[in-house]
Amino acid sequence: MKNKDIRNIPDLSWSKADYMNADIDIPEILENDDLHTEGELMTDDDIVEWISDTEKTFVVIKDEDKDIFEKLYQKYVLDIHYLCELGKLSAEDADEILRLERFDN
């Protein structure tokens, strides 16, 4: 991934090697796995928690800085679509999760 434009790559598609190449701290879920991506290793409970945490963060950010929210939301869209590709979310669930109204106060 070293030469790729990371803005267009889902964060959850990163492997341990990708984090090492980017010199970024490796998430705990990947510390002992050299073969999979973060999204591949996430359980249903991990995904629910990740979505919930992201939504809580986005509610605050959307009110404080719309530009940052938009950039982060675009990465979130990539991650949600990646989870769909992996079969961890249905298209219907993704559509619901990505509704912008979810991030309103």
C-alpha cells in the first residue's frame, strides 16, 4: 500500500503490513495476524461497537466542523462498503447506516 493514495482506500482494508509500511500504530486486532485485514477480523460485535462509536463521534464533529466531518464521512462510506464486500453487512444495512440524518443532534 506504500504507493497508493490512502484517501481512497478503506481504513478497515489495511493489513498489519500496511500499518507497518505507513509507520502507524498497529490496531490490537491485527497485532498477531499477518494475513488478514482489520475488517476481515472484526466480529459482528466489533462492527456494532465500531459503528456506534463512529456515530457518536460524527454527531459531535458534524456540529463543530463540517469540512472535517465530510472528509471522515467519505472514509466511513468506504469502510462500510468494504464490510459489505466482505459479506459482513447487507446493502440494506449499509444504506441505513450511511444515512446522514443519523449524525444529527
